[in-house]
Amino acid sequence: MSQHELIAVGLLALAGFLIGGVYTMWKTAKIAAAVLGVLALLAAGGAVAWFMST
């Protein structure tokens, strides 16, 4: 696995971690959960863009 692929996989892992935070926080802190959701979308979009750039 090249460093290029490793960065994209890391971004996908970060997106998954953030989505888990959204799921956990949704009932108690909706604003914080929404912020985490936006960050998760950015991380996932960055991973897709990173994969497509090769």
C-alpha cells in the first residue's frame, strides 16, 4: 500500500470515527453532532478526492 492510498484510508477511518461521534452525541448535543457530521462529510469527501487524484 502506497503512502497515497494510506492517506485516503486514514481519511476514511477519520470519517467513520466522526460518524460514530455523531451517533453518540445526537440525543444530547445536536449542534455538536451536526458539526461532527459536517467534519465527517469533509473527511469522506477528501478521501474520495484523494483517491480520484491518481
